[in-house]
Amino acid sequence: MLTRREMLTTALSAGAWIVAGAPGAAIAEAPGSDTDSVVGRVIRPEAFDHVGVLFPAEARIAPDGVVGSLRFEIAGELGPWQPLRPSAEAPDHRPVAATDLVRAPAGASGYQVDIAEGLGPIRPVAVLAGPPAAGAAPRLLPLPQSSLRAISRAGWGADESVRTWPATFHQVQCLTVHHSAIELEADRAASMRAIYRFHAVDQGWGDIGYHLLIDPEGLVYEGRFSGSDGTPVFDGPPSGGLARSVLAGHVGGHNAGNIGVCLLGDFTLGEPDEPAVAALVETLTSLCLLTGLNPTGTTHYVSPTDGASRTVPTISAHRDWSVTQCPGDAFFPQLSTIRTRVAAALG
């Protein structure tokens, strides 16, 4: 476990904190500490259920390590430090400059952050998933070539008023598997809303970065907005192997024509539940049918927007694209078997 002193940063000196994500957020010093201490300050937002940290665009972040630590205040007592890990998701037009979200425990009234030296000034963000948007209704969208149905954005309560990212489309070249690296809410839709807000509002992307997401029970959720035609991911029902996916933000620099499927949960130490894996296999099978991709093949990906290229497995893990722990050390070894299962399903 990292000590507080190992997380010392000049960003925690007096006046370095900026708090966002909850109206009326307030800052109070930790009992017995001064403003220049390594402990920093206890931040007490009005309401929150997740915390993330944003960095300047020029910050040099090692994406496979720990950039700091976080602990929560409950009933006036500060709990144990837990690691803050960098996220490697981003749209192509934005740098990767954030940690993964950390879910706050029930009853948390505040939190405290320490960040590794040289990464400041930072912006801690308190995220409140909040209730579903007005008029939200459970609607199931068919995934073509599959028995699965995706819970629509309205179904999980997306607030479309904060969606500002215009939809553009590109020929599909590959599929990438992720994990959200977040402890989930019992209400999975609330976890969806938290991720959406952190991506769309707090990081300024204008929408959620993944195309499809899958919860531990095997339910599939519509992610990035692709239009109102009832077909997730694509600009209409694909035909003849010609499929164009909406540009999303899950692999920084290599997003165009790259479909991101994210399993909700943190699989650094534990494997995903079989219902989630089975739903992932069926989802990937559907996507391969629609796009004509070979699930056990490799793809020489070339970005249609800037020419960036890389050779990766056609069904890749996030870590095949960049230095990251995603989709988790416990889950990554299963990808080979998952590709084989998809190929078998395709016959």
C-alpha cells in the first residue's frame, strides 16, 4: 500500500484544489493538518457517489501504474488509502488526462486525494450519478444478428441535454474489449450514468466513450449515441458486410472504425461472471457477423482520420493498443478463449 508521503505533490499545497461536479461543493481542512501537509485537505461536496481526478493535458502519466491515492471520510473518520489508477480512454481529439472513477462507499461525506509528484495542478471531480433523466423508460433495442437486446440510453437514464458530441461514422476495422475498472452500484443504470457524466461533462467529451457496455448479469447497454433509428453502434442496419460505426472515445488515437465493448466492473484481481462473458461472446459474434471480421485474425488498423496505424488482433484488448492494465490482469488471459468461442459460434 502506498504511503501518504509517497504520494506527495506540490498540487496539494494551499490553493491548488479545484472542486467540480456537484453544486455547492465545499472544502474543509482535515483535522490536525495544515494546508501544506502531505495529507492535503478533506473535500466535502454537497452530494457525490464517485470521485475521479483530472490532470492538465501536458501531464506525463504512466498509464500502467498508480498516480496517487484516495480515501473517504465516513462519520468523521478517514478510511484507508486506496490507489488511483490512470484511465487510458479518450476521444482522438483529446489527451488522456484522468484517473478511473472510484465509487464512494455508502455514507461517505468527503474524500482526500494525494497525487504523485509532478502531475499537478489537478482537478478532483465529485460525480453524482443522480436519478434517471425525466421521461426515461426501459426500451430494449435489438442487436442485429443476435438474440440479445440492448437497454437503450433512455432505459438507463441518459441525460441527452449534456450530449454535445456530433455523430460521425467510419468503416469498421476491429473490435476492442475493455473493463470499466469501477466498483459497481447495485443499480447498474446508476453506474452507467456516473460513467456517462464523467466522460461527457467532467472530461468534456460530450458523450460516453464506449459503444456497448455489459453488466455482471449479462445485460447489454447502449453506449455512444449513433442516431434515433433504433440500431446501436451503427448508422443504420449494416448490410453486405458494409458496416460503419459511430466514432467513440475508448482507445485514444485509434477510435475511428474501432468498436469498444466494455464489461462493467474491475477485473484487476477477479474474473468477470460467466453471464457477462457469455453476453460478451454473443455481442462480439453479432458484431463479427455484421462487419465480416475474422475473430481469430489480425488487423492492420489504419485511422481514416490521421493515418495512424497499428497491427492488432481483430478482437483486441485495450492493452493491445496502449500501455494500460485494461481490461484487467485477471480477465485479459481469457481473450484468447473468447475469440475461439466467437469463431465457433460463427461456424
